[in-house]
Amino acid sequence: MAANLIAEGAEFAGWWTDGAPNTLDGFVERFPSVPRVADPQALLDDPQIDLIAISCIPRDRAAWAVRAMEAGKDVMVDKPGCTTEAQLAELRSVQARTGRIWSVDFSERFEVPSVTLAAELVAQGAIGRVVQTVGLGPHRLNRATRPDWFFDRDAYGGILTDIASHQIDQFLFFTGSTDAEVTLASVGNFANPADPGLQDLGEIALRSDRGQGYIRVDWYTPDALPTWGDGRLTILGTGGYIELRKYVDVGQPGTDHLILVNGSRCERIDASGAGLPYFARLIADIRDRTETAMPQAHAFKVMELALRAQAIAEGRA
């Protein structure tokens, strides 16, 4: 998040974290000249700072976002933006009262150039009206590097709240939906019985007045794959379809493979240069008090649906 903001002209003023998480050394190496502050309140009190970026243990993100908004700061948080319905209700209340921006960096859309190009093609009418998305989000477990909280259901919020929020975001965005019904939701632990708090497979089906969607997420990426997951998105329209093979396409070099098929085109496109407009748009929104990066209602709705799906899957709704 920091690197993408810097690339668009933002200044990284300072950072704080509690203790020494296992990602700390890599972070310091990447941003060696950015000061670490001893007290996070120093960042919240600094009148020159406009945006607080948050990427801590998921269960703690809402509280930090509330604290930042009440200090007059806009917020960009890594997904998931929250882990409970009570947290979401508080975020909505504080955002409405303060008028600050609460934005979730759904990186599987906002940090993937092929999704940028797909959005442009859909807007141009290249596949007609979108009526379905199929989003697949496989991830590598990397057990040896995971902290204890990774295996704590309450800490990460459940696999649908966490990973599947990406695919819910993409469903709403590409179908143009402002709400949806969760028609199927399930979770399971099939490969990690020694870690009962870990959900390693999840699925969701969605239906709105604009279309339908299916989502599958998991922690099963095999070691031989050269990246963390073979993330894919298929966008079905009334006049064609787009398939994104975001991070890898086995047998093909590079990333951001886009396949477009419609009435006159059947081709594979290298979309790696399509750009990442979310970050520049968010900076503009902070300056202009607009919603070009992501409508505020959309951010809340994604997390609402993710939490609803998680509750259904766990038999709480």
C-alpha cells in the first residue's frame, strides 16, 4: 500500500507497529529512510498527515480505523476491513459522523493491472452486460512463516471474511450491483486437522438484481507453483466473456493474462501495463472529498456480505 501511494506522489511520513512482527525486517529494508515512531498518537496528531494506512492483525483493524477517523484522518485499510458485525456497525457510524474516507485496499482488484484492463473493456461494452462472475482465490499456506494469530479464527475473521472479500468486491463491481443475497456459504478444514482454528476452504454463491456470482477460496496452493496462488476471475457477459489469469498462467511467461472472447475477437492480451488507478484516485478523493477510487457504500457493502456469508457458513445466520 505504501509503495503504491508513494508511486503516485504521496509522502510516507512515518510508521508504527507493536513489537517485531516477522515481516518487520523486510519492511524496514524497503523503506529505510522512513522513521518509526514510538507512539502512534504522534502520527494521528500530526496535522500534515492526511491518510492513515492500516495493516495489522485483522481483528484490530476496525479499532485503529475508528481512532484514525476520530482524529480527523482518512483511512486505507488492508482487507478485511473488519472481522465482526459490531465492528462494521461502529465503522459506519464513525464514518458518517466524521465524514472521513474509509477505504479497503482490495488488492486482488486494485493491485492487479489485468483487472484494470478488464474494467475498461467491460465499460466499453466488449462483452455486453455482465451477468456473472466466477472468482477463484487460492493461496499458499506458508506454514513456517505464519504467526500464531493466523491460525486463530477470531483473529483473522474466517476465510470468507478474509480472503473472499476480494471476490465479493469484484462481483459487485463488475455486475454493477449495490446489494446481493448470499445463497450459499460454506467453510471447512480438510487438510489441517491439527489447526482447528484454520479454515482452509470456503465458497460463496451470490445473487443480485444484476447478476450471479460464485466464489472459491482456499489455502491449498502446491509448492511447485511459482507464485502464491493461481488467482482467476471469469467475467461472463451477454455478448462474450473475459478470463483473467492474474498471477500465473502455467506454460506462459509473465503475469496479468487476459483472455477476451466476443463476437469479433478471440485473443489473449498482455495486460501487465494497464496500470493501477485506485491509488491516484484515492489521493484525489482525499484532496477533493470525492468517491472516485471506490464509493464509500461499496466498501461497507463488501464487508457486510463477507460477514453475512461467514455467519451462514458457520451456522450463525
